[in-house]
Amino acid sequence: MDKKIKIAIVFGTRPEAIKMAPLVLELQKREEFKPITIVTAQHRQMLDQVLELFNITPDYDLNLMKPNQNLWSLTSDILMETKKIFEETKPDIVLVHGDTTTAFATALSAFYARVKIGHVEAGLRTFNKDYPFPEEINRVLADSVSDLHFAPTEGSIQNLINSGIKDESLDNASGGSALDNSIKDKRIHKTGNTVIDALLYTIKKNIDLSFIGLNPNLKTILLTSHRRENFGEPLENICDAILDIVQKNKDIEVVYPVHLNPNVRDIVFRKLDKIERVKLIEPLDYAPFCALMKKAHIILTDSGGVQEEAPSLGVPVLVLRDETERPEALECGCVKLVGTDKERIVSTVNKLLSDKEFYNSMKQAVNPYGDGLASKRIADIILKYFKS
Ligand code: UD1
Ligand code: UDP
């Protein structure tokens, strides 16, 4: 193939943008590629924050977000709008990321258009279809229609194989084919997670956090929570745990950049607004958020991305979920699952605040998710896939 390889990179939410941005920048640098950036804008403000930071101007902006949108209309809008763009631009390959509705619906749309699909952050699984909802099924579906799987870890490769995704090169190797281990036939690749590329790019920046108004005499607990399965009672429990923690520990303050989903905001502002030493703030730009993670004494979160980033920064993380598709940091000891039971959250935070040995055992910087070179690897693999 002498002409440039046309790569449509499609994303729509904050975490996809953060994790696809380093790949967009990498593809733009190489003359063999013609990248076409398409944003569904499943998120609007939280997506734009990231585009600005990485200086990315999308070629197509579908501007699909609606207030309190639902999964049905979002899915059908993405299918219909990407259809038009795929017909117009005729990409050689479409890249999607992770487990959002943008990722799943775009992968399905590309499949209908008979275009090759590459899935970045392939192979994450809880093997529980309701948890996280709807992300577990979104990623299973995206994986099942993809041609290339960019798996972040050894565990995610195993999950793909256990899900019945075939790595043709392994078949060929056992069958003694002439194409043994040819990159052309290899579908599953371990690349690391591009989130570490984004984190290392961002953490270098000197960020002034004074606009948040943190009290220098207090320890910071950083909180984020937005998962659909935590809406309602689980999120109420999390808020009750925070009330208990700030009441009993006068030397800490909690900072919560509140996600823009109204299902989150209604509960959080009702329970935690105007509480002493609880700061509810708007979603932070990625650079100050990274600086705040680094500064935090403890992080409480149900976010996927934060679970991957915080271990690199050596900050203990308590995950407000019962299951995770990211077991690697649990194994390293710097992340613990605490679920959404109020007493369990309170007792684990209190233990971290009072037991130095326990705190130090969790405060270790490890990098199970990548080394900052994932985007380069993905670009190399795509090049070899089309050129060999
Ligand atoms: C979505 C993803 C979830 C991901 C999360 C990251 C799906 C089904 N869910 O969940 O996997 O973890 O993003 O944050 O793909 N809103 C705004 N402005 C924004 C963003 C959201 O106002 O910039 C509000 C809108 O009212 C929107 C609502 O939040 O309708 C929900 O957004 P949506 O993308 O459907 O769900 P999330 O909970 O953000
Ligand atoms: N993040 C951010 N600002 C915030 C909160 C989070 O930039 O106020 C970043 C965070 O560092 C991570 C990503 O957003 O890279 C995670 O997004 P989110 O938690 O919304 O989604 P998930 O990863 O759970 O899908």
C-alpha cells in the first residue's frame, strides 16, 4: 500500500478523549498515516476540556450530547451519524476506545460499513454483564467486532482469549503455516494503556492549584463518583460516609469535582453542599486533576481511569465498587475495593488515617498499566498490519 493509511479515530467522552489524545498526536506525527479525528461529543464540556489541553481540533464533531440523555437515542444517533462519515471518508480502519456507548455503537457502525476496526483498551472484563452497566457489554461487543485488539496488560490478553477472540497468529504457529507469527495475522497485541502516555505528558506541567482554595494545614481526600450502578442508594451511602469521615477527622478536607451527569449532581449537592471541609467543585481540567491526584493523601473513586493513573503517582486508592475490571493494581496492593457500604468506607479511611504501616503498605508507586509508550506501539502495529 503506497497511499497513506486512513485512520478514523472516534471518541466521545472525557476518559476516551484523555486516552485517545496521545494516539491522535502520535498518528499525526507520522507521514504514513492520514488520521481523521471524529468526536461524537457524547460529552460536551468534559470532552472540550481535553481537546483544548491536547490541542486537538476534530475533523468531524457530531455534537450529539443531550441533557440527561438515554442509551437508546444516543446509540441510534451515533450509528446514523457515523454511517454518513464512514461513507464520505472511507477509512481503512476505525479506532474506538474502551467501553462507552460511543465505542460500542461506533464499532458496530464500522462493522456494518465493512471497515476494519481496532479496539484500544481491549480485553477488560468483570465477566458480570450487569457490572459495570452498560460498560461490560459495550466492551464485549466492541471486542467481538474488532479486527485488532490493543490490550493493555497480560490479564486483558487472557480475557480476550477466554472470551473466544482468536489470535490467528497463534493458530498459524501451531499449524506450521508459512505465515507463522506474521504481524498481519496477529490480532491481539499487548501495548500498555495509553492513559499512562497521557498522564506522563500532563504531569510534567507545573500546575498552580491555588484556585481550588485548599487549606494547607489539612490532608486532602480526593473523591470522584459517577457510575450508573451507583446512582441512588449507593451514592447516598458514599455521601453519608463522607459526612461521617469529615466529622470525625478534623485534619482532613474532601475535594469532589462533581461529574456533570444530573443523576450524580442531584444527590451529591443535596447531601454534601455547604458541609464544612467538603469542597464540591466543577469537573477539573485534566492537568489540574492530575496535580490534585498527586497531592492527595487518599483517593476515593469509582472511576476506571483514576484506578489506572493513581498507582503511578503512589497515592492509595479506595475503589467505591464491588468488582473491578482492573485487577492489576489490586494485586500490587495500592488499590483496595471497598464497595459502597458506608461502614466499610468509613472504617477503611479511618484505618488509612490512623495506621501508618497500613498507609505505607498502600503508598507505593507502581506502573502495572503501562510505560508511556502505548501509542507508539499501536501506531507501529497498525503500520505493519497494513504494509506487510
Ligand atoms: C459516560 C459513559 C461511562 C463513562 C463516563 C465517563 C456510557 C454509557 N457511559 O457516562 O462509561 O465512565 O461517561 O465520565 O457510555 N453531561 C454534561 N456535560 C458533559 C458530560 C455529561 O452535561 O460534558 C451530562 C449530560 O446531561 C448527559 C449526562 O451527563 O446527558 C450523561 O452523560 P452520558 O455520557 O450519557 O453518561 P455518563 O454518566 O457521563
Ligand atoms: N478526570 C479529570 N477531571 C476530573 C475528574 C477526572 O480530568 O475532574 C480524569 C481522570 O484523571 C481520568 C478520567 O478523567 O483520566 C476518568 O474519567 P471518568 O472518571 O469520567 O470515567 P471512567 O474512567 O470511569 O470511564
